[in-house]
Amino acid sequence: MKKRFWVILLVICIWGSLLSGCSQKNAGGASSQENGGDASTLIYGSGDYTRINPAMDEHGEINILIFNGLTAHDGENQVIPSLAKDWTFDEETCTYTFHLDEGVKWHDGEPFTAEDVKFTIEAIMDPENGSENAPNYEDVQEITVVDDHTISFQLAAPNVAFLDYMTMAVLPKHLLEGENMQESDFFRHPVGTGPYKLEDWEEGQAITLVKNEDYFKGAAKIDTVIFKIVTDDNAKAMQMQSGELDLALLTPKDSENFEGKEGYKVYQMMTSDYRGILFNFGNEYWMENRDIIPAICYAIDREAILNTVVLGRGCTAYGPLQRNIYNNENVEHYDYDPDRAKQLLEDAGCKMGADGFYERDGEELGFVISVGAGDQVRLDIAQAAAQQIEEIGIRCTVEVPEKVDWGGQMAYLIGWGSPFDADDHTYKVFGTGKGANYSSYSNPDVDKYLTEARQTDDPKKRAEAYDTFQEALAKDPAFAFICYIDADYVADDSIKGIDADTVMGHHGVGIFWNITEWEIGE
């Protein structure tokens, strides 16, 4: 890897116990150990983690390295066996039965059993634990441990995406039983069954993982993976340039600087990851002004934002399923039409004020878009959209709060999207009261059609249900969809095995799906 001396210095200073006795870095990123063997290290530019808790939290690129689910997704995002070697489904009783791989051990050496699976899913389902993943399992009526290596799930109603949701990381019952599933110290010292295990966690600096030599699917080829915490996009690009990182997801503008540059490879990967303005319907402002949201949608020049902010790497957005087989392209796209936007405002009784902004009942129309700190692309999108919204006569400003206030904010530059079953990132995002519905959106028709879609495995009926869901959502928008953003990963060109054809998920997550096959070459 580039800047090998820096890598050694970083590792010695922060994780001296791990790499004590290192004398040099060999070609291809392998560091020579005292025992004469070769060890390879990959340094990844990561966002920060306050905990690693896949049961409660949706996001976490690191989860797939530490944990396994009963199932997994392959490079084409199809369901494949993982901790479960196979399964059956009884249509009459709506029951899935999983047969687990035998001989699997937790990182602490304890045996993995069906009791761990039951414990994990019940913890997610428990409303007191507040898991945003709970809607994925709300159809589970009964969990039966048949024996140590067999477990069944009887559903109250069909859920076509159930096998996708069984990719959920399984947690160890023997370490978490009786613990607080939100606050347990376990989530700072996680123990899984996955290809890597936690070696060290330097808060706000780095998380060091070493390969699990006893991994039931075979040990990984790269010995150490360091998630180096770099929360700012600009800093991440600079550290990639200086050689402090070996792999990072960069903004399109930053990744351009590495195109054709010796020693680097740029992976431009398709995603299902969209950006849009989330309206907080729990906020009094939108309770009174929900009807002006279509005007806001027409005010946004998506093509201009796509081309200027992400350099055309993606596509304009009009809905949550554009990169899914069940997309309905015939819904209202809300193509840029400022005249129509103004007409809708005037039809709603709004009057243009003396300062160039519309007023309603004597109050100026206006709202604030909040943006999470450190995400330059989201900030640029929000600022561009705010300017366009102001041009049609609605005052719109952007703020970057220290902490996101889901209940109190007016709007947020949201990101969502899934490359898996269409139920994922729709049912729990737009369904009334569901775990990932951070907008407090509620629409009875949306609820009805999403439920119909998850309960039938007939492709024609699912297509009809998702068509009507998307039509209902377009008529009553939860978000002002803006664009899909493809993922630009920049890597040291000595890293071999990255699957460039996999469609990434939200935040570009998914690149590590085959991490055990990666190598660091000459």
C-alpha cells in the first residue's frame, strides 16, 4: 500500500499490542511479523460508530464483517444460505423451518445454536427495545426451537421478504440475556460468528478487526481490517490522497481526482440510494401546510442538481423503487415546473408578499431543511434545492445541527433505498407508525397497498399492489424525491476481489459482501 511507513506508525501508535515487533511492510501491503509470517492490513475510511448494534440499528457497514444472519445476499443481491444451510416453507401453516450449520462458534469459543436466533428475533420484536427493524418481523407469530440446529418461524400472514430479513445479524444469547438491548456494553465489545472479530476500539479514531481463523466458511485472506474514523468527506479524500487510507467512499467530485491516477482504482457502482427532502408531519407547520408539498416538488430542478452536485452519477428521482423490478414509471414525476408550482400555491389561497415570498393567512411560507454533519453531498443538494424553492416564492434555508432532532425539525435531507426485496425500505419507512418512519407520515391507502404487496408471492398481484402504492405516495408525497446517487469507491489498486457489479444499498453499503475473498496483491 502507499505510504507504508505511515500505516506502520499509525498501527504501532494506536494498536501497539496488535502489531508489536513489526519491522517493515512488504510489497502489496503485507507487514512482516516477528515470526517471519506475512500479515496484510486494509485501512478503510469509515464514518463514526457509537455502538455496533445490528438488531436495533439499520445501518452499519461493519456489521457484515463481525456477524452472520441465517441467510445472506450474494453479489446479485439474491438470498443465499449463511448460518442456515437450508430451509423449507410450509404454505398451509405459513411456517419457515431453518436447518443451521453445525460446528459454528462465537468469537469467544461458545457454540452457536438455535437459541441465539430465537433470542435475537424476539429482542427485535419486543416493542420496549425500540428497534427500527421491528416491522420486518411483525408477522412472526411463534418461534420454535426444535433442537440446537433447527428452528421454525410461524407467520400470522405471509411476508414475501422474510428470507431477505433473515439476513439480520444473529446475536449471542449467552452474552446479552438480561441486558439492555439499547445500552448494553456488549455493543462496544461485540462478539459475533463472522469472518472478523473485534481486536480494539479507539473511540473516535479507529476500530480494528482481525480475521477469525475458525470462521465456519473459511478464514479471510486479509488479516486485519481497520475502520479508520473519518467523518468529513473532504478529509476522507485528503487521507486517500496521502495514502492514509486504502479504501474509501468519496464524493463524485473528489473521486474524479483519482481517475487514471497511478496506484488507485475507482469503482463507480450503481446504488438504490436516493436523496430527498423529508417533511416532518409531526411538526405543526406541515399539519397546516401539507397541501403545498406538491408545489415544492415541482420547484426542484432535479436534473440541474444531479449534474452539478453529483456530476451525473445517478439519476433523477421520483419514487422509492426506481431501481427495483416493481417500479411504476407512470406515476407523477414532478418534473421541474416553477410556473405550475406557483399556480398550485395560488390555488391554495397563498398571496405573494411585498418581499417576494408567498403568504398564507398573513404568515410567510417558509421552512428549514436540516442536514447531517459531515456529508458534503447532502449539504450541496439541500442548498441547491433551497435556492430553487426560494425562486418560486417559499423561503427556505439550510441548517446543520449538532444532532438530528427527528421530532422537532421541519424537514431533513433524507437518504434511503434498498437493492433487495421491494418491501425493504418501503413498508417500514412509509407505513404508519413503523420503525423507520421518521417523517410521521400516514396514509391509509399507502398502508393498505404495502400490506397487500408483502402478503402475496404472485408477481402480478405484487406488481399491482406496488403500482397503486406508488400512485398513492405520489399524490400525497412523504418526501420531495431529488436523485439517486451512485457510489464512487476509490481503492489502492493492490486490493483484489472487489465486486464492481454489485448494486449497493443506502450509504453505498454492500461492498464488503465478499470480503473473505479479497486479497492484497503485489
